[in-house]
Amino acid sequence: QVDSKVVFAADVVLNGTSEVPSVTTTATGLAVIRMTENKKLYVKVTATNLEAGDAMTFAHFHSGTSAVSGPVILGFYSSSADFGTLKTVSVDDAFYNTLLTGALYVNAHSTLRGSGLIRGQIR
């Protein structure tokens, strides 16, 4: 339950073709993102159709446009067990403002694709 006004909401599709460079994979995903006015971030990422022998490892937000691999600015999943769970994170002003106005994407990594399996651009 969200007890504060939602100021940002996005459902972001994740796929291998959005990775930089592009990744050929059957895996896809969805990042459900909500930010409240009191700087609480709610995020849930699901990943499906992984190749045999692959497992998700971690997911995070990066700054950057769709044409670049930018730096990590906030991690939220650190194991395969985290995928599909709702995480709530209190964020600082810098992340809050970047989410509302900056170039940002979600990246999810796996054991076979350590540099990134699926990605979705927020802005």
C-alpha cells in the first residue's frame, strides 16, 4: 500500500535488443516502477523465457540514454530470489530528480550475461 502521492509511474518493458550492445536472447521482462512524493521508490522486476542454464543475478538503475551504457546509480536486486518481489527503497534527492527528469534505464543481469541480459529505457 502506498500512503503518499505517486509522482511517477511507469511499466517498462525489458528486452535484449535494448542492451548496448544488443543481446540476442529469448528473455524478456517488465519493470513496474512507482515513486511517491516522500521519495519512496517501489520497484518490481520480472524476467521470463530465460535460456536453459541461465539465472538472473541482479538489477539496477543506470543513468544514460538508449544509445549508451551508463553508470549504475541505484541497485535494488542482488540475487535471483529477488526477481519478482516488490522492493521499497528510500532515495536521495539526486536519484529522485533523475527519475523524474533525467535519462535513465533499468538493467537486469544474469549468470550467462554478466554485463546485462535485458534492459528497458525509462527516458
